[in-house]
Amino acid sequence: MTTSEWKKYCLENTLKFLESKYSTANIFIVRAVRIIHELTEYDNFLRPGQCIMHMRTLLSNATHQLSKSSSGESKDLPIILLGFSKGVLILNHLVAELGTLLSSKKPSIIEDWQDPNYKVSLPHWEPSLRIKRTCTSSSCLVKDEVNIIKFLDKVEAIHWIDGHRFPTNPIVLEPFAKWTNRSTNNTKVFLHTSPRQIKDHRRKWIREEYEKFVECLKENKALLVEKHYFGDQPGSFESHFKVLEDFVTEDKS
């Protein structure tokens, strides 16, 4: 991609894409904590036990500041979460934390989103290998359970937008999937893919994890919407980023 093509998907322009889809919403884009060798890093979200509460605190503070600047009252609005490309790792950690909290097995540690029995062979350059998902006590989630559930009950939809890793651990996936179809407030799960990820023969784990993710969600009757884009084109960075422009926000099938 040329420099001008990269600039088309800068944070400011991405905000405009999202604004066209969510015209009445408050939109917050979370910048990566750092960028190393063109790879974004979100380790402030990826420390076990801190993902959901960090997200809740950020949104709460941002909404509070917005209400002060507009001299209006802070509204308890519904929430839609979106993760693009490597940003989906944050959503995976959300699944791990919520699934651990809701699991009937009551794990003493926060379960990983990756199935320990599923041996995925990752190349040395895959950045998610550098994320140290240590055995952290689940007590940090239990003590904040009321606030976590209250926050997540506002979530109307979660969008994985052309991600490169997907949750595969049934211990957290099963309660997460059932939570999406709860009686109090449903949450739709959207999976948006392009050939850049799902058909990349050098990174076969992407399709394998995607299929395991989908299988477990369907088995547990999650509210799942799958959308595939540019299927007749070869995988490219152009099509990967263009999903940001073209992804749908509703199930119109």
C-alpha cells in the first residue's frame, strides 16, 4: 500500500467510517499503548484480570468528560465493541475473563482464551506469542463481579473485524456463548473476515481457530452473525483495511 493509501485508514479517517455507520453514537477509538516495528501493542488491556475493568474505566471516564464538556447529563447508553486486526486480542481477553467468571467450573485462575489442548503452531514472528498470559487468580474478577456484569449487560454487539486470532478454549467459550443469548439483554457476535486472514495459507491457524470459535458459538446457541468480504479476490492489505469501510452493523440476511 502507498503512503496515501495508509493515511486513508488513520485514526481520524477510521473515526469517519464509524461515524457513517453509527451516526447517533458517541464513538471512542482506543489508541495502541505503543507501536513497535509497525505492530500495535495493547498490553494495558492484555494483563489477565484487567481487560474488562480497564475498558469499563476508560469508557466511564470518557463519557463523564464528554458530558461535562457538553454541559449535559451523562447517559447510560448501550455499548458496541469493535476490534480490528490485532485489536481483536482485546476481545479474546474479554471472552476469557467473562467466561472464567461465569463458568460453572469456577476456575481458581483466569482461564486462557486459547485451548490448552489445541496445539497451534505459530511462527516466531507472530506477535501474540510475546503476550505473557500468566496464571492469575480469578479472585480479582470475583471481587468486581457486580460491576463487570453490570457493564457488560450494556453491550449490544461485539464485532471481530478481520482478526488473526480467535478464542478456542471451551471452558470460557461455552459460558460466553450462553451469555450472549441471556434473557435480560441479548448481545450479537459479528465475525467479519476477508481472504487476507481466513485464506492465508502461510497462517493456517487463523482459519482453524475461526472454525473452532464458530463451532463452539453455534453449539451453545450464541447470537452469531458471520460476514465474509471480497471472497473472489486474493488476500491483500487493501482488502483487509477496506473491511473497515464495508463491514455491516446489522444482520440483514
